[in-house]
Amino acid sequence: MKSYIIVAAAALTSVAAATEGAPAAPSLMYGNTSHLLGANSSGIPPCDALTDAGLGDRLLFATDADYEPQIATWWAENARKRPYCLVMPQSSEEVSTALTALVNVNDGAGDWHIAVRSGGHSSTGSSSIANGVIIDLSNMNTSTYDAEANVAKIQPGARWNKAYAELDKEGVTVAGGRDGGVGVGGFLLGGGISYYSGRMGFGCDTVVNFEVVLADGAIVNANETANADLWRALKGGGSNFGIVTRYDMEAIPAQDLYYDSRLLSSVYSDAVVDAAVGFADQDQSLADNHLITFFSHDTSTSPDIHAATIYVNTQGNGSVETAFDKVQDLPALYNTTVVQSMAEAANGSQVAAGSRAAGATLLFRSDPQILRRAAEIHAEFVESLKGFMTADEFVTMWFFQPIPSYMSAISQQRGGDMLGLDEVRQNAIMWTGGAWVNTDDAAFARAQAELGKATARVKEASRSMNGDIDFIYLNYADASQDSLGSYGPANVEHMREVAARYDPTEVFQLRVPGGFKISSVA
Ligand SMILES: Cc1cc2nc3c(=O)[nH]c(=O)nc-3n(C[C@H](O)[C@H](O)[C@H](O)COP(=O)(O)OP(=O)(O)OC[C@H]3O[C@@H](n4cnc5c(N)ncnc54)[C@H](O)[C@@H]3O)c2cc1C
Ligand SMILES: *[C@@H]1O[C@H](CO)[C@@H](O)[C@H](O)[C@H]1NC(C)=O
Ligand SMILES: *[C@@H]1O[C@H](CO)[C@@H](O)[C@H](O)[C@H]1NC(C)=O
Ligand SMILES: *[C@@H]1O[C@H](CO)[C@@H](O)[C@H](O)[C@H]1NC(C)=O
Ligand SMILES: *[C@@H]1O[C@H](CO)[C@@H](O)[C@H](O)[C@H]1NC(C)=O
Ligand SMILES: *[C@@H]1O[C@H](CO)[C@@H](O)[C@H](O)[C@H]1NC(C)=O
Ligand SMILES: *[C@@H]1O[C@H](CO)[C@@H](O)[C@H](O)[C@H]1NC(C)=O
Ligand SMILES: *[C@@H]1O[C@H](CO)[C@@H](O)[C@H](O)[C@H]1NC(C)=O
């Protein structure tokens, strides 16, 4: 299957076609309104501006048959807002043309805004917009490998399962997402926890170059030698600086993973907690091992709350002794052990889309007492949801992910990022609470309120045991949490300076409101 080559060729020819046929630039003050007299005008100035800019073939309107199917590609129901139109560029040049046209139309007049979308897996809805236009990068989804530089060049609209499948053919992989449906674009701007995090740090730490479309339409590289301040800011700093049109990641030799996944009765909660804590406390010689643990209410897999684990050895070695071993000896409700490629693992671990999803996250010291209390809070949370939904109308997931302190040293060695974990200096557990609601918006609002209360209680529990850490991981944060503000004053200052330097007119603060904005950090 060489379809990605055809896709790349198609993208190249369409740039040429679009550029040739493009009309003259509209006047900056009022825009070129001559099309409004034409029979083909949508009557919506930003969408007409895109047509005028030569991108008419890239637009989707609500009246088009492909519009609803495209909206359905956002992961969660609550993130599926319906814009005036979507523009689906096929090249960096088209992204630049689209952004420039949108920013200039009527000099920004009107109560509408712009959203940028890669894989659409943000559950805060930050990649979608109702009153405005979405720049949807889904059609920029190829991955290629530069063997000489050992770099994988990945377009933002790729989902990780597709990126891995294409790179596998070249014998390499990258430190990307674990769920195959997650998009490359948002994942890497928010950090990115991968199976390789023990070895490589966050996914963003392995990005050696970003190709970025800036607010003024310029297409630039950001790497260690060119625009190095922007390079560092983009590593974890989110959607504050530009639209990334290509991520060049250090490639890793492809190697099948040893992949063990289990469901256990919650009577074994303590053992699962001990495995998570033990993993966070392991030394760096075990960096090729990775563990995800979570507690869950999900009647489709088990009537009661259960614990789940995914243990991976990235070298394909199942006989390494780790803190997970004790869990392997316990009777499981379900277990599977396979040796498989990253593409297969990503394919097989896609969380089903559709329902309304809420999430929130915290970090705390790797203390089993805190995790046990957090697990109790999960059980209480599930009971609170049962107060207004039947047991099969919702699913919860309560993750405990080990974050050993040596991960921040890896980030530093790779040029530094915005997450500020170097200030933490202790082995930690990242807690992420999630709730999926299958009924209606009213029940979802109540579930969100209950999740907020549960988050406050987990925070309080960690504080009361002197284990709270002021770090809120952007990729899992609820919109109400101050993620960027938790990354420390030096990083906040760096992000402010870089945003001011590369986006002096504040397009990414004011016109692209989605995502955590550095201008809203106190
Ligand atoms: C089921 C599931 C599994 C997950 N697994 C993991 C995991 O293993 N590890 C982990 O770290 N995280 C994980 N996440 C979190 C995930 O990384 C974030 O939700 C991430 O934002 C998704 O990226 P996306 O491109 O799909 O999202 P989108 O919704 O498309 O974008 C998210 C944000 O980034 C901005 N953005 C996207 N692309 C660009 C771009 N090219 N340029 C500028 N701004 C852009 C958007 O405007 C938006 O604000 C998971 C999430 C889900 C729902
Ligand atoms: C306005 O757009 C029309 C086509 O839509 C084009 O023919 C015309 O030259 C443009 N005028 C200016 C001043 O750009
Ligand atoms: C309207 O769009 C159609 C189809 O794209 C095209 O053939 C036609 O020339 C356009 N008409 C005008 C007035 O631009
Ligand atoms: C990937 O891009 C191609 C065109 O560039 C498009 O046909 C295809 O639908 C895209 N894939 C996804 C999942 O959006
Ligand atoms: C960094 O950017 C410069 C300027 O565009 C470019 O010449 C160089 O190749 C880039 N380096 C990497 C590692 O991509
Ligand atoms: C697997 O790990 C064990 C324990 O660390 C080691 O003895 C063995 O050599 C490893 N096997 C391979 C194939 O690397
Ligand atoms: C794992 O599953 C197999 C069947 O697939 C079963 O025989 C075995 O007992 C299970 N292991 C545990 C620890 O439950
Ligand atoms: C991933 O899943 C898709 C769709 O089910 C399938 O076509 C593809 O072969 C799978 N890839 C791998 C590597 O398992």
C-alpha cells in the first residue's frame, strides 16, 4: 500500500493549482466584496475570503454532504461544534493562505473566531468552534523518513496509528501517542506521554524541528539553531505561537513491543497502586518499561469497579523484573500478552468515540497512601454519578501514571521544554480523572460538576499528605484548570516573550481562542 505517496503527490499538485488560480489580494481595509454580488457567494465574509484566496475547493459548508461526516471525526460529542465552514488545507502554503485570509477579512470585524484542528481529540472542544471557521488539518496526514538525518517528518493531521504504520515500512517509529486515534498536532504541542517516555522524555522533547505558519503567514522552521526560542516554547507550550505544519521527530528503530494488558477485580486495588508507585520509583535502568494503570466503572467490561493495567517493554522483552511483576501473579478478569508493533498497539487501544467526555488532571508525590485515597474518591465519584444516571449510562477512568523524576533530566538534555518538571525533583504520579456520559447534556453538566468536586478532593488528599505538586498537564487538563500557569514563572515568562515576538498582533491569543492561552495566565 503506497497510498501515502499518492496523497503526497496529490497535495503537491493541488498547491500549484491553487496558487496559479488565486485572485489578487483583497484590500486590507474592507476586503474584496465584489464576490458578494456573485451567485456563488456564501454571504459569510470569512468563508468568502477563503474562496477569494483560491481555497474554494478546500471548503466544507453545512449544506455540503461531507460536512456532518467531518464533524463526526471529532472524538467526543461535546467537542463537535459546527462552524460556518471548515477549510481543509493540503499544504503548508495553503495553511498560510487560509490563516492570512481569515485574519485580514474585514480587519477582524464581527463576533467570530478561528479554531485549529489536527486529530480532534481535545475534549475541551478547543479545536472546534461554532461562531467561526475551523482550519482542519486532517488532510495533511503523511509521514516520511529521512534516513540520513534519522528524522521522521510527520504532518499534524496524521493520527498516530497511521503515522506508525507508514514509519514501520521504513523500519522506524517515534515517541508518539499510545491511542492510535489521537492526532499528532495537539499531542506534541501539549507534551506527549508515550511508551518511550522513560527513554526519550515527552514526545515534544524528541522534536528536532517544527515547521510553523506564523500569524503573519510566514512559514518558518523552529529548531535548535533557527528560532530556538520558538522551538523551546512549542515543546509543551500549546497553541500560542502559530500553526505547526510539520513535526520532525528523532526516529527510533522499530521494535515490536512486549504488551501486556489486564483487568483485575478491585479487591486487588492495593497491588495495582503499589505497582504504579513502584514503577515511578524505579531507577533509570528500567526506562524501557512503561506502565499505565487505571480504575474504571464500565459495565460493558465488568459489573463493578475494576482496575486495569497496560504494561509495555519497548524492547519486546517480557522477562525483565519490574514493579509490575506482582500484578502479573494475580488472577485477572481478563488478560492478554502479545508482542506487537507500535502500529498494532495503537490500533488496538483506541478509546471509542461518541459520548460526551470530561477530564481533569493533577500530579502528586508517588505515595501509595495518596493513591489509595484517590481510589476511594473514585468509588465515591461513581456513586455520585449513579445518583442521576443508570450504571450503563456512563463510564469512568481514573488513571495513575508513573512520572519518574529522571524524565525531566531527559527533557533538559534535549534542549528543554515548557513543562517545568525539573522543578518537581521527585518521583510522581500523574492522576487523570475522566468521565464519559452517554445520555444528554444536562447529565453531562452534572457529571462535570461532580468531576470538579472529585478533583478538588484528590488535590486536598495529596496536600493533606504533603504530596501535592503544582503541575497540571495540558493534554489532560480541564479547561478550568490553569495548566500553563503551573509550569513555573520562568517558563511562563518565556512563553509570553515568544508569543509577543512571533505574534505581535496577538492573533493566537485573540482570534484563535481555543486551548490554554498564555495571555490568560495570571
Ligand atoms: C482517547 C485519548 C487518548 C489519549 N492518549 C494520550 C497519551 O497517550 N498521551 C498523551 O500525552 N496524551 C494523550 N491524550 C491527550 C491528547 O494528547 C490531547 O487531547 C491532544 O490535544 C490531542 O491532539 P489532537 O491533535 O488529536 O487534538 P486537537 O483537538 O485537534 O487539538 C488540540 C489542541 O491543539 C491545537 N492544535 C492542534 N493541532 C495544532 C497545530 N498543528 N498547530 C497549532 N495548534 C494545534 C488545537 O487548536 C487545540 O487547542 C489522549 C486523549 C484521548 C482523548
Ligand atoms: C475582487 O475579486 C474579483 C473576483 O472575485 C476579482 O476579479 C477582482 O480583481 C478583485 N478585485 C481586487 C481589487 O482585488
Ligand atoms: C459558481 O460555481 C460554479 C461551480 O464551482 C462555477 O462553475 C461557476 O462559474 C460559478 N459562478 C460564478 C458566477 O462565479
Ligand atoms: C488524509 O489525507 C487525505 C488527503 O490528503 C485524505 O483523503 C484522507 O481522508 C485523510 N485521512 C483522514 C483520516 O482524514
Ligand atoms: C533549522 O532551521 C533552519 C532554517 O530554516 C534550517 O536551515 C535547518 O535545516 C533546520 N534544522 C533542522 C535540524 O531541521
Ligand atoms: C531480557 O531481560 C532479561 C532481564 O533483564 C535479560 O537477562 C535478557 O538478556 C533480556 N533478553 C533480551 C533478548 O534482551
Ligand atoms: C490469562 O488468560 C489466560 C487465558 O487467555 C488464562 O489461562 C490465565 O489463567 C490468565 N492469567 C491470569 C493471571 O489470570
Ligand atoms: C489497523 O486497523 C486498520 C483498520 O481496522 C487496518 O486496516 C490496519 O491493517 C491495521 N493496522 C495494523 C498495523 O494492525
